[in-house]
Amino acid sequence: MATFLEQSLKYTIQGPYVMFVVTAKLKFQPNEIGTNWRLETTILEKDLFNPDDVFQDQNWARTFYARREIISLDIHIPILKRDLNTEPGTEEVYAKLKVVPLDGTFPASEATTNKIHVSV
């Protein structure tokens, strides 16, 4: 099964956008090398009183070919500051990642990044 070795979330402010960078380092089993995969990313804003706000877009998914045992990917995600700023104070944000095989019947794997505090 493909496994996440590392996953992280960082951000910068660029004009009206919060630019998130999701980094994922994945390890593939020998029989998974040489196959196509998709990394799906969902950004979540932690909410104390309601369900977490979810930001998801199919354009954030990355399709890639597992040509070696360890693959590192960076995904850049822009979200408008006004969409993220739903509560007073800083926003607590994290990402959920899922790697899905496009070839074969390998199991999918999931991970959650670190939580960051975003001031918008």
C-alpha cells in the first residue's frame, strides 16, 4: 500500500489570496511502481461551534506516475481571503490528503497535515 512518509501545509498571503502549499512525500511498494495515481487534496478550516468549513476543487488533484519508490509532490492552492475569514481572529486550517490508484486494485491511503494558524 502507498504510504505517506511526510505531509505538511504552509501558506503565504498574496494580494487577495491565501496561497497554500501542500507537500506530500509518498512511498510505494515495488508492485505499485510503474502505475498511475491521483493525489486528492481538501483544505479544511477548523470551526469551534459548527462542522469544519471545507474547500475542495478537482483542479487541486494531481495525477502522477509512480516511477520510483519515493515521490514528493507540492500542490499550490489559492483561496480568497474573504472566503477563509469566517470568524474573528486567526483561522485554524489543515488539509486532508488521499492518494488513489488509477491503475490496478491497490488500496488508497489517507493522511492529515499539520494545523496552521492563518491571519487574514
